[in-house]
Amino acid sequence: MGGYMTLIAALHDFDGKAITILSEAEVKFGNEPDYLNALIKNMTAPDGHVSSGATWLMKSALEKGRQFTEQQTICVIDGLELLCDWQAQLHICQIAHYLEVPNDKAKTFADWLQGLLGHKKPFLRAWSMHGLVAISKQHSGFVHMARAALENAANDSAASVRARARNTKL
């Protein structure tokens, strides 16, 4: 990627709030052939702002119609345990329904999502439940896990979690 170092610089400039930096990086580098791979590589950066910036850009790309290859999806799932930043975790939960999860990675992804169901951040609880439902639609062996998460979310103390549960169909 010709602009890889500049993309990385933009991720390092991201302060966790100024989305403009990320939007500009997306416009400038989004068509580079290695763009998605660079984002996936940086999703596990120890600097939380780099990690959340990379996952925000991944989410944006998928929302705009880009798709991950099977290998890219595997790399995302293999990196889940290294995600330290809650916003990066949230972005991955929010893209679960875009990912075609290989059979041999479904349990890893579902277990990771299930581990976030009790997170102190309501949005992570809501979106991890949503992600479990998405996984269960691809892999029926996780329907019981998704159903339990949906039922728990419907009774969550946070209104945002209950609202996500109402808007999520199994």
C-alpha cells in the first residue's frame, strides 16, 4: 500500500473523537488495494485510539458495500482477544452481520461476543447480543446462545439495550 505509512499516521493522529480525521483517511486511502488488510492489521494496536480508528474505518467500509474475504474475516476473528479498546470491540460487534464467518471460526466469534454480554458499557451489551443473533443466522448451532442473550437484553437495566433487543429479530 503506497499510502500505508500515511494511513497509519492518520490512525495515530485520531484522538478517539475527531471522526473527520478518519473520514479524510477513508477518502484518501480507501481505494488502495491493501486498505482493508492495513485496517485489520491495526485493529489490535496497543494504542486504543489506533485500534478504534481502524475498526471504525472497517465498519464504514462494510457499511458502504465493501466485503471482507474469508481470510480477512479469519484475521479479524483471530485478533478478537487482543482488542483492548471498548470502542474497537463495539465496532466489531456492529459489523458481525456483515461477516461471513467460516464454520471453524464461528465458536470463537460467538464465545467472544458472549463474553461481552455482561460488559459495563450498555452499547457493548446491546451490540454483542446483536452480533450473536447475526452469528446464529449463519450457524444454527448458536441459536440457543442468541435466544438467551436476546431474552436477557430484553430485561436489561439500560433502555438502549432493551431497545436493541426489541429491534433485533432471531
